[in-house]
Amino acid sequence: MRTLITLLALMPLFYMSFRYSFSLGWHWPSSVADLFSKYLHITIGGYPTDFWKFVQDVSAKTALNLFIITLAIKPLRNILTIDFLKYRKELGLFGFFYVLFHVSVFIGIKHHFDYHEIYGAMQEHLFLWFGFAAFLIFLMMAITSIPFLFKRLSSWHKLFYFGMVLVMIHFLLAQKEVSMDEIIYVAVISGLLSLRLLKR
């Protein structure tokens, strides 16, 4: 099961790499895309117009989906007696991997590690502050997932729920127009967080 989870969690990374391969002038990416379109009726597309925005969007959505799955594990166990609790740590760490990828593109690719430029962007866009605060929480959780630290600081992991609230605000404020997709994401996360509160 862990192998399957790892393969599924890495698929977005493979997908981003595949889309990037169109820019290298190779012929096989187009052939693969044609096969997907012809036999599976899945349109993959070529090299994105703004590749790094594409990477940020995919990494952000992937992290969000993985975090939603980690939130859903306990309710699924209670309602459907499906127990994936032992895989929650792996899913959370994969989610953080994509968060780190998302943030690294923003800092390193878009702003070239120019901290004055990054601060200027944060002053201009309020949603970046919420995203940065959520990133710090998830970073702390990733570090304290090390076994000997987790034994001492496991209670800190309850901040994950607050981090998800910050992510929702970041996610909504980052949109020029709120679509049905964003509404569904917020509704699902809100519902899962509410289940945690009701349980308490």
C-alpha cells in the first residue's frame, strides 16, 4: 500500500515533468499525448504558456488534495471502518513536499531569492501573508515528524487545523474570481474541520 501511495503522490511531479519535456524539442511527448487523447480521451496539452505558474498551481492543488485526504482519514475510519491512519504521516509529508515546491518556485524562480522583492510582493498581495504563515506551521510539523521530536512535540500537530484555515484564506484571496472548484474545496475542508470540532 505504501508503494501505491508513493506512486500516486508522485504522479503530479511526473505530470509536471512531462509537460516540461515539450519544451526540449523531443518527439515522444507529442506521441504520448496523442495516445492519451485517442484512446483514453484525456487531453494533456503541451508546454504551458507560463510554465512556472502552471507548476505553482499544480503543486498547490496537489498539496491541498493530500491534506484533505489526511483530514478525511479519521472520519472514514469512524464512518466506514476504513483504517488508513498508519499512512497519514506519509500523506502529510508528501503534502508538505508539494507545499515546499510551491513556495520554492515563488521565492527562487519568480523572485530569484531577492528578499526585498519578495517583501514588496507580500506588501502588495495580502494572500501571501496567510500562505507564508501556513507554510511555517507545515514546516514545523514536518520537522517535528522526526520520531524523537514527535514524542515530545506531538501536541503541536494540532496546529495543522489552524494551518488549513490559513490555507483556505490564502486560496480564496489568491483567486481573481471564485469558481465552483474553489467553493467545493472550501466546503470540503470546512466540513472536515467541523467534524473534528464536533468530535471534541
